[in-house]
Amino acid sequence: MTNLFCIFAKVMEDSQSVFFVVFRLLGALALLIFGMKRMSEALQKMAGPQLRHVLGRMTTNRLTGVLTGVLVTAAVQSSTATTVMTVSFVNAGLLTLAQAISVIMGANIGTTLTAWIMSAGMVGSSVAFSVTDLIWPAFVVAMFLIYRKKHETLGDFLFGISFLFLGLGTLRQTGTDMNLGENPAVLAFFSSFDPNSFTTTILFLLIGGVLTMCVQSSAAVMAITMILCSSGALPIYQGIALVMGENIGTTVTSNLAALSASTQARRAAFAHMFFNLFGVCWILVIFHPFIDFVCNLAGYDGTNPDRLSVVLATFHTCFNLANTAILIGFVPQIERLVQWVIKDKPVAKEDDQPVRLQYIEGGLLRTPEILVLQAQKEVALFADRMQRMFGMVTMLVSETSNKESDKLFARIEKYEDISDNMETEIAHYLEQVSDGHLSDDTKAKIRTMLREVGELESIGDSCYKLARIIRRKKSSKTAFSSQQDDGLQEIMKLVGEALMQMCLIVSGRRRDYSLDESARIEEEINSLRDRLRLQSVQTLDDEDYLANSMYLDLIGECERLGDYVVNVVEARLSGAGLILDDDQKSVTIDGERVALTRTEYDLLQLLHDNPDKVFSREELISRVWPKDVVVTDRTVDVNVARLRKKMGNYASCIIARQGLGYCYQRAASES
């Protein structure tokens, strides 16, 4: 009886040990994935707005496109983020599909940095120094930085990379404790596969792809592969086959995510899959010689399993570099291939299309800091539709056929529904985006866009009210006098000009426009409204009361529509950003007036009007301060420090160049 109890206790102890190891592995993987996500979001928060400009400008040819993909992906540690950002630029018409393909090639190279980071975390205790030894001091530093709001994002980055290395260290230690390299069952399982067999390579390639699709993280599967290889349990040939499968698995995930996205998004995702599939095909032809070359390059002689994580990282880099070198000359052919495989959808008339957003896609994996650009393009499309809706209203005024009038009114009704739905969907999207880790510039942009879509929906309501008044006039067979017709045409022409100017501003760069033109048109609309009202009162006895009432309703509604237009323009230009008013010598930041001294204003104006130009302290003294005032370099530094304190989120725009002076770099919200 005692022996039976001992056997039962031993079985329970072994089962508890197994459960402990399993949960330890799952916990380590969770730490790894969480750390990667936290680190990537922090990097995007720090660099996201600037990266959007880099992508838009540094893709003039294939080589610069590849370089851009490498740099952006290495900066944000997410090839998915780079791919999604690239697709948004294609949707917005800022990049061609060919340019996007070259950027995606570069993203594949940039993402190999993740493998090198993980290989650094896999360094064993046999060496004098391990990267994982730094995680605990990094956690302490990160806490201090997060509590100091000025450096909160840097603290988030340190937290993320610390969790990443903690997860990697836990995985490595768990693999060591399990003695996988000395476990007979594990060794027997892997040794049952012939490393020289093509079937074995294909099998492990499929396993890597399926695991990546299930875990939804190629980094996690790469970490598991490194653990198995470094422990001596998994031969290097099977390990590299798993890595090849991870490359394919991550593209399958992207293609599944893009199924409900636009045609261009699906083409970009398919180009990504084709790139990796082509690479795997030619690697399989020279599999063993290529891996032997990589092992020699990484300094692995077959005796030190700790070096295998470096071998895997080296293979990942060499594979993507070689694949890019082969395919970079065939970008036009790849573009034609993906266009042939994924056909353009038949274009229906807009009135027959279901109400849906064009630039904001629900199927793509979202990266909030990057995808704000899509929302801005959607707002510009919203503005364009409201301009077209007003054009239908002006057509309705002059239309004499009842049948055509009914068709126009039905179209206006549909556009009114479109405006309501666009406001709801864009606002809902922006609320979802605002839940992510965002920079202050991006938060300001979101507040601006929320105000813009609200005012644009009001324009749609106003157009619908105008259409209803005009329809009531036609159904009651009420006629306006020639003077009233001329007055209505005149004010509607001004409103049309205001809408045209609004669309230019909403779709353009803030720095290229001012409020002056829109304010001038609004003043003309207000003056014309007052004059037309006065004329209507003076001729009231000579005109029909019902006609006069409808006429005044139309004039009043046109004036209100003009107010909504100005509100949109003000939101775009002044709702967020830094605005200098040279006439009043005043500065507005994010819609709030900031009190500056005359010297501080002149200093800011000089730097702001000459972006990226470095001014020495001597130049600043000569151009800002009166010549009869004694000023030292220290005075300049003190005034710059005071100015920065008053500029809030824009303080970082004034940059000190050591040994040279100061310069101004525009924030993303000023673009």
C-alpha cells in the first residue's frame, strides 16, 4: 500500500512539473509578445509623424524605396506597420503600387533586426556578459521616465524592450531546465527525421507556417525556434526550415486580414506573399549549400549550440537581402502579376454604391500612429462630397422639369444619408484610434478631424434644407421675381466659392493656406445677406408673401451654410497647430492664445519662417535685438528656454545644434 502511494505521489509530482513548465513557457511567450508590442508602439509614437513624411518623399526610385522600407521597419520594429502605412499611401494616391512593392521588400530586410535583438537575448550564462542582465536596471529607469511625463514615451520603449528580453531570458532558462538537448524522447523524435531529406524540409516549413498563423506572431515562433536549436534538440537544417515557414505564415496572415480591404491593399499583401514564396522556392534548390555558407559566415563550427541563434538571425538577414537583390530589377513585372491576379472591381456610379468609407479599411491590422493619414484622406473625401451635394442644390434651383427635379432631390436625399453615415463612421474610427499610444501631434490632429466631420455633416444638413425649400417652392408653383432670382444666384455662387476653397484647404497642407480667403468670402456672404434682406423688406408690398418668406429662408440657410464652411476651415487651420499672426504679433497654439513678449515673438517668427535653417547666436542677436542693447549668448539661451516653456507640445520644434545655434523643425500638425 505504501509503495502504491509513493508511485501515485511521484506521478502527481511529475504532472505538476509538466504543468509548471507549460505555463512557464506560455508566460514567457506572453511577455515576449507584449514587450514587442509595447516597444513597437512607443517607437511609432516617437517617430510616427516623421515616418509618414519619410515614406512620402523617399520613394523616388526602387533603391530609395527599399532603403525607406528598411529604415522605417527598423525604426518601428514592425513590418506589419510599415506595410499598412505603405498601403494607406497607395490608397491615398501618394505612392504607386510599384513604389509600394519596393518599400515592402525593404520592410522584409528591416524586420530581420528583430531576429538579431532576440539572438542577443538568447546569449547563455557561459559568457561574461548577457544582455538580459540589464533588464532590471532598465525597468527602474523606465519607471522614473514614465512618471516624468516629458519622457514618458522613452519609458514605454524601455519597458517594452525590457519585457522582451525578460521573456527571451525566461524562454532560454526554461529550455535549459528542461534539458531538451539531453532528453532521449525529444532527441529521438527529431532524429527520426532525415536532415538530408527534401520531405523533412517541406514538413518543417509547413509546421513553421502553421505555427505562425496560429500564434499570430512570427517573433514568438522565431524565439521558440532559437530555444530548440540553442538547446541542441533541433538540428539547424530543420530550424531554418521553420524560419522559412514563418516568413510564409506571416504573409498568409496579412492576406487574410486584407480580404475585406481595398483592391490596392490586397495587391500589396499579395506582393508581400509572392516575395517570400519566390525566395523560399529558390532557397530550396540550394538549401544545404546556402545553409553551410550561412553557418560559416556566422562562425558556427557545429560544436557550440549557443551560436545557433546567431546562425538563424544571419540566415534571416541573408535570405531577405539575397531575395531583394534578385527581385529589385523585376518590380514592374511583379506589379503586372499582382494586377493580373487581383483584378480591379467594376466601378459603379456613386449613387448606386453602398455607403462605405474609401480610405479607412476594416480588414487591415491597425497601427494608430500611422493610420491617422487615412482618416484625413477620408475627411477630404467627405468635404468633396459635400461640395458636390451643394452643386446638385444649385442645379435643382434652375431645373424646370418635374421629373428631373425629383431625380435631383432623390440624389440629394441619398447624399444627406451619406453625410450622416460618414460622420458616424469616421468619428467611430477616430475614437478607436485614440485608444492607442499616440503622440501629442496626432492627438491634436484627431481633435481637429472630429470637429471637421461634425461641421461637414452640418453642411450636408444645410444642403438638404435648401433642397426641401426649393422643392416646396416648385410644388406650390411659387415664382420669384427676377431680382430675387438674381440675389439667390449671387449668394449661392459665393457659397460655392467658399466650398471650393474649403476643399483645397482640407486636402492640402496647412502651411500653404491661410484663413484670409475664406474669411473674405464669408464677409461677402454676410454683407450680401444683409443687403438682400433689406431689399426684400423694401419690396414686400410688391411681392407675394409666400415667395418672399421662402426667399428669405433660402438666403438665411445659405448664410448658415457659409458659417459651417468657415468652421471647417478654422478647424483645419487653427484647431490644432501653431499659428503666428504678424499683424497682431500674437501666437495661437492648438486654438489657444499664448502670451509672448515682443522679443520672444520676434525670435519665434524668425526661426518659424525659416524651417531647418540653423541660426547662430550672433545672427539671432543681430536680427532680433535692437543694436543699442547689450546682449550676450546667455541672454539668447534664456529667452529660448522661456519660449520653449510657453510653446507646450511644440517646444521640441526649437532644436539646439551644439556649437552652431538654433533651428526650427515643423511639427507634423503643421503639415
